[in-house]
Amino acid sequence: MEPVLYIAGDVHLRDGHGDFAIWLDELATKAPAHLVILGDLFDYWLETDDAVARYQPVLNRLRALGAAGWRIDLVRGNREAVAGRRLEAAGHLTLVWPALDVRLGGRTIRIVHGDRLCHDPGYRALASILNSFPFRWWQRLHPAAFQDTVARWMRRTSKGSRPQPAGKRGPFLDARRVVAAARGADVLVAGHIHEAWTRRIRGVEVWLVGDWPPGHGHWIVGFRDGTLRAQGDGGRV
């Protein structure tokens, strides 16, 4: 039985090459299915020609999958906070936020990025600013080079890019947020914290898809009967 759903995320592309591009080439050899990227595909995304050019090899592969009949959805993560129509056109994909529901075998699979599930007050304050209407207009009023400089600075100083001091915990899943996010669904699939596992949290079936460190990739496949299966290797399907 061939998968009808592929879920991946937290790739954090620095350019348009690497294991994720190889993985997309492998998908292109298979029958059209549904590909869901649950956020943070890019190291950072800006709605500029420079960003399109930087990630062009992967965007071209996504466009080719779309032209071949694949459905491609990107659940917007924190790295795509300002993404819009330019990304949708460049990648032949649909942006979704904050969640995407997929029905398989009578089960509702709810796919989220995962940042809204975490107890991380500092990040949540920053995310509210980045997603605000004033910030989006501020971003559009500045030239691409300035936007890129600001994005690079934010990337370097972000909490996720720095090692945690000894004994200090990083962001963790808040069980109350998990239960709220999964309401009306049978399964919750998330990313953001770069871990791959499945467990029940207060009765909710939760899958963390994992990330794409150098030389390795994590993804989840879904089948028509509603079964999910974790996958992961060096970019091969």
C-alpha cells in the first residue's frame, strides 16, 4: 500500500540544495500524493526576489511536483512569518495557518507547526509582533537588502540557534495547549522542537515529525486506512 500523505518540516534550508532536495526528487518518482510541510522549511523567508533566487532549486522541485498532480500545503512556521503570495507562486503551494486537517480512514489528522503548543513566553511575544499587521507593513517598506540583514541578525540571536546553558530547559510542550489544539481531531502532528516521537498526552495521540539535521531527514507517511508511520534516513524515501 502506497502512502497518500507525506509530512515533513523543520528543514531550515540555507539554500536550495541538500538532502531535502534529494528527497523531493525521490517523491517525484512516485504517484501523486499529498505533501504537507509543517513549517520552518527555510532558515528564514522574505517576500523578495532574492529569497526566491536563494531557494530556487527546492522551489522548482515543489513546482514540478505540483504540476505532476501533487497537492502541496505549507503550514506556516515561525521562519515563514512574513510569507505570502510570492512563496505560494514560487513553490506552487498553498500556505495554511494555524492548522491543517487531513481525513484518512475516518480519522482527522490535525497538522500544526508546533510553536503554539510550547511553553515559551519570550518566543510567543516575538511571534505576536512578527505576525502583526504593523510589522508586515514595516517589512514591506524596506529594501530587500535591509530586510535580509535584519533577518540574519534575528536568526543568529534566536533562542533556538543558541545552545542552552547547563541545567536550563528549552521550550517544552504544554499539555493544556496540546489538548486545546487537538480538540475535534483524532491525531495531532507537530514539529518546531526538533524531536521525533509519538506518545499520548492527556489522551491525545501526538506525533512529533522531527527535523532535518545534516545527512539525515525525518518525515511521517500516512495511508488511506488512517495509519501513520514515522520515517527517517539520509534523504531517501
